[in-house]
Amino acid sequence: MLATRGTDWIWALILMALAVLMATWDIVSMAGNRRAEAEERLDALARVVEARTNHTLQSINALLRDADAELDMSLPPGDQTYHRYLTTRARFEPHALTITVVTLDGNIVHSTNPVLVGQNVGERSYLRYFQTHPQANDLFVAEPVISLLQRTVIFAALPSRDDSGKLRAIMVTALAPSLFSDIVEAALPSEPSGAISVTNSDHTILARAPSTDNSPIGRSLAKVPLRLAHLATGKAASIQEGPGAIDGMTRIIALRTVAPWGLIIGVSATRDDILRPILPRLIGDTFIVILISAFAIALVRMRDNRKRGREIAQEQVAKARDYYMQVLDEMPTLVRRMDDAGQCQYVNATWSTMTGQSLAEAQGQGWLSVIHPEDRANLGNVGEHDYRLVCIDGGDAWIHEVARPLRDPDGTLMGLLASGIDITEARHFQEKLQQSNAELEQFAYVASHDMREPLRMINSYMGLIERRMGTDLSTEIKEFIAFARDGAERMDRLIQDLLQYSRIGRLSAPKAMIDLNVCLAKAQNMLGLAMTEQSATVSACELPTLFASSDDMVRLFQNLIANAIKYHQPGLPPRVVIDARRQTGAWCISVSDNGIGISRDFFDRIFRIFQRLHGRDEHGGGSGIGLSICKKIVESHGGHIWVDSPGPNQGSVFCFTLPA
Ligand code: ADP
């Protein structure tokens, strides 16, 4: 179970990891695309700036080369012809503010602006440059400086060589810084942090867009890591990433070296700006990851809870099972459980103790070995059985067992569960009782049969005395003889009743399925005379057919109806109503009358033998055995009988049950 729970968590973690992986992949690929697109765009802008710068510098270069070609060093400073040439040529190049020829020691010998001729600019960087790079032949673009005319300019200088290639002068033109700033302004990237810079070959900033309050123009970028990295590539163009030289923010920059002038163009934007568009996607992906993770966790938790619930339920079931097994084991009854194939699955400890047979030995068909061979039939069926169990001491024990079907919660039959109690002692008692009853009944029968003989003798001798003495008998003696004969007759009736009582069950017709309607009809038939005399009526519902002795049933109805007639209220014709109601496992039959009723105090007494509630001559007399016979009949059929009466003169209801 723990392993399953662990597996669930592993699956959940895998799901979460997958979600994170996919989100990361999505973000990384989007960032990659965005970055690649930005790099391409920045580089394209750098190319545009490069092309325009290149074009301008080529035209400046051509201007200075043309001026050099026309230069004659033997001309005096400020020569008018050359001056005219310079001013004319300069008109074709609007970016060139002045064109000046500077000697190697820094004297201006010719200039489009005559006021400059004769002035010394020995400190200018281009002079230093060409002195330190004597072989340099290309245009040198210097840093922005304040010119002699007190304006910020950028000098572009070209070496002038004599025929032998020796440096003779420097051709210089002053360029307005706007030349570069216009180009960079036009190509500014769309990001808010977008920036473009152009530096000369000394890495001094010539122009930067956007312009800021604290203008960086003139600052050197020689030591900026991004630039060093670009130079280290040895390539004309590269993309670098790192802290920006001006604002220190991490920037992605497209750097291009403009050959052959050595200018470097940098077009950049901060990484944050470039990657900002992926922020909503990042938030969305994170949300999805959180959602998936929460879902996975909730799912595992739910399964966990469900499993836990199942485990608890199973634990409870196991506990309950253990408990009931213990109860079964400790029960003083014998318990066995059979499967639907008739194989024993379980016997309890009482079984093992009584038989000496272990559970393993009893399982399957093993249990049959401790059942008396004559009693084995039927024990695999549902119902009640008595059988003999072979005990551990070798003796037999009588067991009364009740076997009930065992069903699973769906109602499918799974076998049976039988519970048995040791009835050996009860059975011995019963056998003894049956034997003594039989003996007693036999004795009563014989005794009563034999007792009638002396009674008959008394009767006949009394008759003989009467006849012999004839008229000699005094009235008193006749009365005595009449008493003696009456006593003998009553004794005879009592003996006959007793005989009838003793015959019940013993000499009754065997039990069979009989129709009670027929029995009732017979009883009514036998009571025909009494009924007519008393104008009695008997009404009955449809009575059932059940397993009983027909003789006994006729006698039962006969006695009850006879009593109903006998104990009627004076002047009120007896009305007898017979009803039958079905109960669980039995029929309840009632015989109601409108007679004198019975006091509650005598409800039990009237069923005892020879118990009467009236004097001998009241209600036509009787021996007080009729209801005892009814009781014996009903009980010998497995039922019971009782009486109910609202009170004197309110009728009685005799009820009895018989198994259905
Ligand atoms: P017996 O009728 O011979 O006296 P029973 O055993 O039949 O004997 O009845 C016992 C007594 O129960 C009767 O003496 C009578 O008092 C009373 N008894 C029986 N049946 C009825 C009845 N239907 N109504 C009133 N009393 C009854």
C-alpha cells in the first residue's frame, strides 16, 4: 500500500517535472527566438549605420584625397589658387566644415577658412596618430574636440605623401558631430533602452543616441569588456552581451567595425527590454505549472485519502472479523462453515476441543470423519438436524444443529453456517421421559381398562340386588343403591376420559396433510344433536390444509365447539365463529363463542386435567378433561393453546397454533 502511495507521488512529481520542463522549454525557446530576432534586428540596424557612415567617410576620404592630389607643398601658405580649389571642392561635401592642410609640425598652411592659416594645431591627435603610424594610409577619424573656431568638431585626417611616399603633410577636414548623430538617431532600436554609439578607432565616442543630459560623447570605451570581447573575436561583426558602458545595465549589443576607418558601431538594447515580451508568457506558463502541480497534488491527496479510507475500512473489517472469529471460537456451541461446494472451511475451537480435530483436519471433507456414519446424510444442507458427534474420548455426543444459508453482501449464496449445541443430556432425559411416558400411558390404559371390569361388576351386582330384593327394598336402600350405581357410572366415565386422554398421540391416526375444513365438518356432524337442541350455529372461514392427525383435529374441534355450546348463556343460542390467520411458520386458529365467558384468574387452570369451574350438575356436567385433551393434541403437534375472554357473560375465544 505504501509502495502504491509512493508510486502515486512519483507520478505526480513526474507530471510536475514535465510541466516545469515544458514551461521552461517554452520560455527558453521563446526567449531564444526573441533574442535571435533582437540580435538580427540590432545587427541590421548596425549594418544600416555602417553603410551610411561608410558612405559618408568614403566621400570625405575622396574629398581629402582630391585635395591632396591638388596640393603642391612648394606653394606659399594660404595660396589663393589652392584656396579657391579647396573651397570649390568643399562645396560638394556639405559635411566638411573646413578643409585644412597641416604640416607635420602642426602649422596650418592652407584652409578653406583663411583665418586658420598660420595657426598651429600641434596638439591634435591626428598629428600624433600619423607620427606613431607612419605607414598608415587611410582616413583617420579623430575624437570630438573644440576647434580653433570654438565649435565642437570631429577631425577626419588623411596623410599626404610625396612621390617617394614620405609623409609631407596631413589633410584635415572638420566634420560637424551631427554628421554621425543624425545617422545614429535615425537608426535607434525600438526598445526604450535602445542605444547606438559610434566610436573612432581609438574607441572614443563620436556619437550616441539617444542623447542624454550627461553626454558621453568624447568618452573612451577602450576598456569596456563588451568592446574587448568584440575585438577579441577578430571579426568585423559580433553580438555581445554584458554590462553597458554608459548605464551599466546588461545589454545585448551588435558591434560592427567599419573598415577601413576603424570606427566601431554598437547598436544595443537591454536584455530586460528584449526579453520583456515573454513576461506574460512566463506568468501564463508559471500559472499553468502551478495549476498542473496543484491538480497533481490534489489528485494524489484524493487518491491517498480514498486509499486511507479503504485501509481504515479494511482494518475495521479485519478487526471486526478477528473479533467475530474470537467470538465464534469462544462460543460454547459447535460452529462450522461450509462453502457452496460442500467443503468445510472453518470449525470453531469448541469443535476442536470436543472432537480433538484441528481446523486443518476438519477442512474439506475431514469434518465428516467425526460424524456418526448413520447421521452424515443431510448435514450439508440448510435446516435443523440432530446428529451424533464422535468425541475425543471415543464416545458419541448428540448435537442439535441449525444450519442457515450464508450469503455475501450481494445476496449470492456462499455456503452455509451451522451452529450446534450438545443435547446429549437432554436427549437422554427425553428418551427416559418418553420411555416412562409410554410406560405410564401403557399402565394407565391397562389399569383403566381393567378398572372398568370391577365397576361393571359393582353395577351388575347392584342390579342383581335390586332385582332379588324387589319390593323388599326400603326407599332409603334404593336411594343408596342409586348413589352407588351413579358413582360407578361416573367412575366409568372418568376412566373412559382418562383412556381417551392416554390414547392421544399413541393411538391417533398418523400425521398427514389434512384439510381442516373436513375435520371441522366431521366434528360438527358428531355434535349434530347438541347443536340442534341448543339452536347453535357454527360459522367458519376457509381453513388451511396442514400436517396433522385427522382424528386429533376432529377431536380438538369437537371438544371446543361442544364446550361453546355447553357453556352458553341461558336463553341465548350459542354462536360459534371459527377463524384462521397465517403467522410466521404457523397457523393460528380461533374458536370464539358468545357463552358465559371465563374469568381471567382461570385462564391457566381450565387446561389442567380434571379441573372444572362448575358444579357437577351445572352446564350438563363434565369430567374436566376436555380442554386437557385439547392441550395435549395441540402440543403433540408442536403448537400451543390459550384462552381469552373479556369477562363473565362476554364469550370466550380459544386460540391454538399449528405449524404451517
Ligand atoms: P368440562 O367441560 O368437562 O368441565 P373442560 O376441560 O372441557 O371440562 O373445561 C374445563 C372448564 O373450563 C369447564 O368446567 C368450564 O368451566 C370452562 N370452560 C370450558 N369451555 C368453556 C367455554 N366455552 N366457555 C366458558 N367456560 C368454559
